[in-house]
Amino acid sequence: MRSRVVSVAAWAVLACGPAKGSAADRYANFEAAIYARAYEVREMGDLERLRARFEVMEKHVKVSKMYLETHRDKILVDGETLEKAKGFFEARGIRTAGGITLTIDERNRFETFCYSDPEHRSWVQRVVEHTARHFDEIILDDFFFTNCKCPSCIAAKGEKSWTAFRLELMTQAARELILEPARAANPNAKVTVKYPNWYEHFQGLGFNLETQPDLFDFIYTGNET
């Protein structure tokens, strides 16, 4: 298995790994990373507003890395805003990476995409390609699953159990909609799949720990409480 485990956080903060000695490393034995959702990132084109907000946070947390989410709940942050945000943080010695949350409406019972629907598949691929054009490092937040039971899913499932069907479907989606498009858009792209803390029913949603760790460049888990 070539995947390795890495760490992050959410406009919330998480300690990760020993410091590597870059200009942004401000703690002796660990780094602090922040994950900003698309709701926050889409506002970062206003650099003066971003500066004011970040200066408040920086008084309390010594940040080494920013994860800038490009998509959540059908919000796709435009490239100009992403580049402005990247430039803002990189000018301060803070590394950046892209994040993707594959939800249609998180507040509607974590409504996910249907990976049997051609329009949904096309949107997911578009999001991934867009993100890879701006970042060499991408993390999938822990919504890379499906709870869809639409007619096309029922037809595609056939006689299989929902678990067996979704495990196969999400492995295929990982290859065809995430990894191949990301690497085609940016040969340097490395993609991390993030899993929530594990519960025995998660495989019923297509979280596939047998196949996906060997497909992705990294896996991440462990900070949920």
C-alpha cells in the first residue's frame, strides 16, 4: 500500500506533524493547519477583509498551512479568488492546498452526489479538474460517499446489496472522476482521501478501505471526536 497518512484541520485548527524548518514554522515540535470551507474561501477575493480577519486569528494561532476549499454544497469558488487567496497566504510563508467537499446540500441530511447520474458525475469531474489546476495538493473532505437511492441507482444496483453496489461504485468514482481527471489537469497533483472516524455501517455508504487506500496518494483520518 503506497498511501500514507497525513494531517489537517477546519476554519478550525489542528496540530500536525513535526515542523520542517520553513519560514512558516512557528512552533518547535508541530505545525498548525487551517481548513477554510468554500463559504469562507469565496469571500477571500476581498483581500482587505481577509487581512483583517486573518490578523485576529494569527494573534492566537501560528499558522503554517491553509487548506482552501474549492467546493461545498454546489458552491464552486472561482479561479481568480483562489489565486488571490493563495498569494495572500504564500506571501506570508504559509503553504496552501486545495480542499473539496462533495455535497449537494450538507444541511439536507448530508445530501450527496449520485454517482450513477451522468450530470452529477460531470459536475464532480469539473470540480476536481478546476481544483487541480490551482493546487498540487488536494484533500477530499470526508463526504466522498453516496446515500442516493434514486431510480438510476436502483437499476444499476440490480441484485447486489446496497453495500456491495456502493463499494464498487465509489471505487470506480475514485478512479474515473477524482484521480484520473486530477492528474490529467495537473500531473503534479497529489490527492488525499479523508475518512471520518470509523463506524461499522460506513461501508454501506461506499467508504471502501479495501480498494481506495491503494488508489489515492495519501489517506487521512483521526481528528473527529
